[in-house]
Amino acid sequence: MRRLLAFFAKRYIAGIEIKNAIEAARRLNSLGILATIDNLGENVSDIHKAKLSVREYHRLLEEIDKAKVKSTVSLKLTHLGLDISEDLARANAESILRKAMQYGNSVCLDMEGSGYTKRTIDICLSLRKDYPNVSIAIQSYLKRSAADITLLNKNSISVRLVKGAYKEPPEIAFADKKDVDANYEALMKELLLHGNRPAIATHDERLINEAIRFANDNAIGKESFEFQMLLGIKRGLQKRLADESFKMRVYVPYGAEWLPYTLRRFRERKENIYFVLKNIFD
Ligand SMILES: Cc1cc2nc3c(=O)[nH]c(=O)nc-3n(C[C@H](O)[C@H](O)[C@H](O)COP(=O)(O)OP(=O)(O)OC[C@H]3O[C@@H](n4cnc5c(N)ncnc54)[C@H](O)[C@@H]3O)c2cc1C
């Protein structure tokens, strides 16, 4: 099963090493597409492992600069020690932001399961005071997200809007996909009108077309927002949007800790289950 998932992962992951991510970013750049590189890893419970991820991100920022690829970085606070302490994760994120600032680069805080939402936003707000190069992902499946976006907009923090990839209870999250999509549309419009260079991160063509129509109707220029998608999903659409002069950025994950990310991608599409079952029984 792990071997089958490793095969499946190849579609979504650039490789194991920094150089694989840089190559993927370079390929995307050659198509007019920007990148954001993520070193895979989450929920570290050991202070030294958290330090190793900081070192890896420093190296990644150096390599991005050296290779002159157009790419920001994305990270998860639990990869930097949020399960150990909020202070540790904050200090580690600050160290990466400081390094990114030296290179004129920026850092997006991915959003994890709902147990981390408040702490991730609090850390982001506190870092924003000294680091304008920090941004954050917000999930439209969470009922709290409208209030979070108002607060982040007030603080001029750039938001990457996603639907959300974790299993959440119905008390705090919309259970029905059509409600998640409707909330996405409402939050997307709020961000287009009042956000600071928001990222519309979805592969949902209806929502992408609606973003384009809404931006046109409200005289919101193409430079004021960007689209984002994941490596390996809707490549034709990524290229088409870039060709139409929209800012298009692709999330490029790399690293040895590929399993949790791959399982999240796996669950997003029922065709993926058929793919695995077919390969087991063939
Ligand atoms: C740049 C970026 C960063 C993200 N960061 C986060 C984050 O920090 N936290 C978080 O919780 N989530 C994050 N996500 C994941 C997100 O929450 C969704 O789980 C994921 O994007 C699928 O939702 P969708 O918006 O594409 O809409 P959906 O309605 O799920 O999908 C729309 C269409 O896209 C295609 N598609 C979607 N997923 C797949 C797949 N796995 N394989 C093949 N085709 C697929 C299908 O054609 C589908 O019909 C991120 C997504 C992007 C694009």
C-alpha cells in the first residue's frame, strides 16, 4: 500500500531534496507561473527536529536566491514546534521570516487542523508587526473564517483563501460542500474588495471564473490578487491563467515526509480511491 501511495505521490510532490523543488519551480517559471515551495513535515514533537526544519528553510531561501527562481516559501507552524510551545514556533518562524526579508522574499503560514487555527492567527498577527512579508492561509469550511478575515484585512495581512483539507466537526465547520463553496465565494469577494493582495487558492473553475468576473466588474486590477494551485492539479488551467496575464502561483511540496500531504490529496477526489483499488486488484 505504501509503495502504491509513493507512486501516487509522484504526481503531487517535486521530490525529496531542495534541488528537486528548485527544478520544479524553474519549470513553472518558464511557463510564466510563480511558485511557493513547502518543505513537507508537520507535528514535530522534538525541539531538535524543529531546529532542523528552520535550518532547512534557511537553506531553501538561500537556494531560491542563488537559482534566481521566482518562488516564496510556505510552512506549517507544527513543523516548527507548535506542539511543543507557541513561543518556540513563533521564534522559529521569526528566524525564517528574518532570513526571507534579507532576500526580499516572503513566507506563508499554512493553516492546519482547527486545534491550531487561533494560535496560527495569533502568531501571524504578532509577527506582522515586524515582518510585512508574512501571509496566512484561511479555510472557508470553518465558520469562524469571516471574522478572521475581517481581522486580518484590518492588519493588512495577505490571505491565501483555501477550502480546507482536514476533517473537522460540524459544530465548527460547514459539513455540506455547497456551504463550503458558498462561504468560499463570499470570503473571496470580501478579500478581493478589502484584502491585501489575496491569493485565491482553488482548482474550482466556477469559483475562478467568478473571481475574474467580480474583479472585472469592480475594476480590481490583475496585479491586486493572484490565483494559486497545487503541483500536479489542473496544469492546463494553470498555464491558461498565466497566459491570460493573471498572476498564477503553484505550491511545490518536497521532502521525505510526504505521506500526510499525499493522504490529504488522496482523500480529495473519489477517483483516487478507484485508482488504488484498480491497482491492488489488477
Ligand atoms: C496553493 C494552495 C495551498 C493550500 N494550502 C492549504 C492550507 O494551508 N491548509 C488547508 O487546509 N488546505 C490547503 N490547501 C488545500 C485546500 O484546502 C483544498 O483541500 C484543495 O485545494 C482542494 O479544494 P479545491 O479548492 O480545489 O476545490 P474542490 O471542490 O475540492 O476541487 C475542485 C476540482 O479540483 C480538482 N481537484 C481537487 N483536488 C484534487 C486532487 N487532490 N487531485 C486531483 N484533482 C483535484 C478536481 O477536478 C475537483 O473537481 C491548499 C490548496 C492550494 C491550492
